[in-house]
Amino acid sequence: MDLALLEEEIGRITGENVSILSCQELTGGDINRVYSIETNQGAKCVKLNSAIDFPGMFEAEMKGLLELSRKNTIDVAIPLACGSIEETSFLFLEYIHSGQQQSTFWIDFGRKLAKMHRATAPFFGLEHNNYIGSLQQSNEHQSSWADFFITCRLEPQIKLANAQRLLDRKDLDYFEQFYTKIPELFPKENPSLLHGDLWQGNFMVGPNGQPVLIDPAVYYGHREMDVSMTLLFGGFPGSFYESYNEQWPLEAGWRDRVDYCNLYPLLVHLNLFGNSYLPAIRRIIKKF
């Protein structure tokens, strides 16, 4: 992208004179190209992707980050502007300087996440749709967690996987049986503000040694979704879960429900990366 055009567009959106002095590409982005940039207003970050392939992605991410930051319970990457130039979308953010974990990092993380989850809404969902990874995510309002989990989380991924011939008829039958059990499996709780994609790659250690959330897929849902996803790829240290439960205890049997929650991210990975995730999905749904 032409940096002069980027400067001009950021200035138009923010109403400030922003000059880009240097730019360096960062590694690790699967969907977006990410750059650290030095400006006349200090270090910033810019994410770029295709406005055609991912319409509205950065607008939704910015809204999600602002929703998290407004609760003032845990640090998040602060978005400053988003827009598009020709066929390229951009998200302009404050740069997060990495620090060393404080000795209480995981204790603080668990406590702060539980406080964030206390934020609630009168519905399950969100005022706008967004993305998880490169897949669109529906946040249509539902009055019950079971309806939301089925309609807005499982069903869209199952339809996509079926269209790609990644699931067979028996898999679909197992899911139909699972649907009938969902209302009785999950404890009744108010909707919680969720990060929505909480794994090891979506937080950083900030300059103060505290956790900073990045790359969310925000919605108001059952809080066990966030906690369960932290366990999907190895899990966080035990002190994280102990601290979370001291701040706001999860209902009895929550570890037994981890697999049910993680059906959603497993289906997302199935659709994004192929059938290596199918055995884990089948192991869970065959219980029904």
C-alpha cells in the first residue's frame, strides 16, 4: 500500500496530522499483513487485508475491541481508525510494546477475564456480525444460549463443512441428537461479554507485564466458551483457572462441558484447515 495514501486516509478519518516515518512488516499473521509503523505520534500498528475477500472485517474488529475496552477490566489493543484504499482494507491501532510477564500474570489474567465476563447484555449475540479467523460469524440475537449456540455457531459451520464434503450423514445425525441435549447440558447464566477466540495466539504481554487481548471475535455468549477455548491447544497454567474461579466460580461440571464448547472452534478449524480435525469432532459427538 502507498504510505502517502494511508497517511492521508488516516488523517481524514481521525482529523489529525499523521506522518509515517518508517514501516516494518511483522510476522505471524495468517489472514492479514501486519506492520509496525513509527509516526510523528509514536509507535503504531497497521493491519491490511483484502476488502473484497473480507468485507467489513476490520470494522467489526474495531467495534469488538472498543466493546472490550469500554468495560475497563482487561487491557486490549486500542484501535484508532479503520477504512479502505482501493481494494485494501486497513486497521490502525496503538502499538503494543511487549514486556516481561509479571510473577502474577496468570493469576491476574484469570481474575480480569472473570471480571470482563461479568459484563452482560439482554440477549445472546451482538449488534453486528463479525469474523472468526477468515470465516464470517453470525451474531443474530437469541434469547437462549441453546438457540444461539445451535443457530449462530454450530449450524453455519456444519453447513459449510457439509458443502465441502467434510462431514457424512452419520455425523449430521449425531449433531441432530446433540442439539436436543444442549438445553440441559449448559447451566443457565446471563450472556457474558466474550473475547470469542481466546487461545495462546490472541493475547500478548504488555509493557506493564499484564495480559493484553488482541484479535477478538466478540459476542455475548456463555462464558464457558472462552474458558474452554483456552484449553483447546494445551491450556493455560492452573493458576489461571484457580484465579478465575476465585473471582467468579464456574458452575459444577464445567470441565465436562469443555468438549461441547470446543465443537465450535473445532468446526471452524475443520472448515479452514481440513479433515485432520474430524476425529476430535467425532469423538465428542459420538457421545450422543
